[in-house]
Amino acid sequence: MAKATINDKAVWQFREVSTQNSFLGHNSLTVHMGFADADRIEVLRIEWSSGAVDEFQNVIVNQFLVATEGAGLVVRD
């Protein structure tokens, strides 16, 4: 879940990642979110399948991030 102020309104976005949806099939683990005129994500909350939760504040937009459970975010070039 991600919260950002977009066009002067607080907006929550939700994306769910599922690694498999059919026999021998798989889905991308990449999540793309659009934030329009926002320059930062106020709250980024990741709820892992293990039940763990990672939460980050003031994340800059327009970058590719890699999230690892319990280890935080890493900017990817």
C-alpha cells in the first residue's frame, strides 16, 4: 500500500503480487504505481506473506526500488 498526495488529495494505492496464477505459470514480481504530480510517497507499507510488515516514510517517486523482507529498500539503477 502506498499513500501520496496527488492533485492535493491524499490517495492510497494497493497492489497485490502473486507469484503464480496457473499450472507452470508465473507472474512478474514487479509492481508499478503512478503518482502523477506527487514528489514522494508519504507511507509505503509492504505486508509480506509471512505476516511481517515493513513500512517506510517519505520515499522519493520515479525510481526503481527493490524491497527485501526485513532488510529495507534499495534503489536499483
